[in-house]
Amino acid sequence: MQFTSLNGVYLSINHCNSLHKANNQKPITNPFKINGGNVSADSLYMDPNLLLIVSLLLFAILLICLTIFLIRYIVKTKPDTVTIQALKANNDLLISRMITEVSIINNNDLIPKEKKETRKKEIKIPSRIVSRLKKQLDQFEKKEDYLNPEIKLTNLSERFDTNTKYLARIILNEKGKNFKAYIRDLKIAYAKEKIDSNRKFRRYKIEVIAVECGFKTAESFSKAFNNMYDIYPSKYIRDIENGKG
């Protein structure tokens, strides 16, 4: 390509020289004379080594620019360390609160109902009402009204002309137990006394004894009896009949 271009240039120059000679003009000796200076034909073409250096330099500049761009992108998209620490702290606090709440719930489950009620806010009851309710409870026990299987705190409070909070508090303070345990223990104590003293009563089936003592099922009666005396009523009766009681 280089030689072809030069040949074309020199052919044009020779043609011009021929015209100059015909016109008695000075021939062209240096075809690359520019603004009074002399430029050789070889100087118009870049040195291959120089071209390689320039190419490498441009590549290096491009690589540096790309590296800077990547660094800025990574820095911009990288999560803030402070934010991560804050999120971690919040998560730790949340987990700690959950553990505390679960611990409180578990501890409350381990506390008997009787003790849970004593931890409630103390209710101030007028002394005259306390005295009246205590007398009514004594009459309630003497008449054995607790044998009624439908007896509840609500209907007994209405009968005593008071509210459920007052009656429940009086029973808790005077008897040391909640209303349900209070009624249950009265029934079981009655059943044991009847079994101990009445041979005919001992011959009843457990289902009949349960109903006579105010329980709706033989199972609930047997379980309550065993919880209180650590023996089931059926075995207790057999032991008495066999002279072991």
C-alpha cells in the first residue's frame, strides 16, 4: 500500500516536471516541501514501536478508569457498617424481649392458681361486709349447700347479696384457696366422712357416691379424692372393708 501510494505521487511529479520543462520552469526536486520546510516521505508514517507504546498507554488509561468506576460502584452499593450494626442491635433487643416474655409466661404457669390470686392487687372490703360474708359462709357450710353440683361463684354471690370480687377475696383470705378449690375440698371432706362413718354409704357404687357428693362424674370425683388423700376412693373403701382402714 505504501509503495503504491508513493509510485502514484512520483508519477504525478514526473508529469509535472515534464510540463515545467516544456514551459522552461524549474522542476520539482522535493515533492514534500511544506511552508518552506522539508518533510521526508518516511516521516509521514509512525514508528511501529511508538505505535505499540501509545496503544499500551491508552489501554492502561482505560483500565485505570474502569478500575476507578468499579471501586466507586462497590463503595456505593456496599451496605453501611453502621446500619448493619444498628439492625443487629435491634434484632438482639427484640430476641431478648421475646425470651423475657416467654420466661415470664413459663414462670406464671408454674405458680399455683391459689398463689396467683394472692399476687393480685389487694381489694379493700369494708369490715362490716367482711363480717357478714364470713357468717354467711359458715351457714353455707353447715347446711352442706356446697353439695349442689350447680353451685358457682356467681350464683353464690347473688345469694349472699354481694359481688364476685368480694366473695372470692373473703374465701381466699379466710380459707387460703380459690372458690373452685374451696367447694371441691368441702365435697371431698364430706365424702370421706360419709365413707368412714356410714357402712351403707360405702356399699354404693362410685358413680352414686360421686353424685351424692355433688360431682357430675365418677372420674372427676375419684381424681379429686386421690389428689386430696393420695388414694382412690374405691381402694379406700376396700381397705376399710378389709379392716385396713
